Amino acid sequence: MFCTFITGYPMYPGYDLALGENNDYVKYVQEKLALFFNNPNILREHGYFGPLTLLHVLMFQHVFDMLETGVVDETTWKKLTEV
């Protein structure tokens, strides 16, 4: 599965990304989180939504006072593309 790009960033895939997913959308999320938190360790999961990605999604949601679900829903996705 490949991301569809609009104005320089991928469009929301149309479904939530959660623990266990493995695709290019997750890889994009990991890249954005690694940049935001200045922590390249998250990239070790290489497109797999594992425990490091879950932790960083939860921290990201906390920073932006979002509902801390650990799931990349459309709201979380939009915020990731803004930062």
C-alpha cells in the first residue's frame, strides 16, 4: 500500500492506524513523530505500528491536549501534518 500525497503530505488513509498495522502510512507517521520528538529510535519499527510508535502517538496526543487513545485517527493525522 502506498500513500496518496496531496500538497506535499499524504492524505488521511480513510481508516485509523493502530497497534499492529504495518504499511507506508505508519511509516509516514513514524517519520513525523521522529522529527517532532527529535528521536530517531522510533524509526526502528520501519512501518510497523509497535510499542515505540504507540508510546510516541500517546505523547503527541498529550502534548496537543487530544484524547489519548494511541490510535492515529483523522484528528491526530491532521495535527501530525501541521507540525
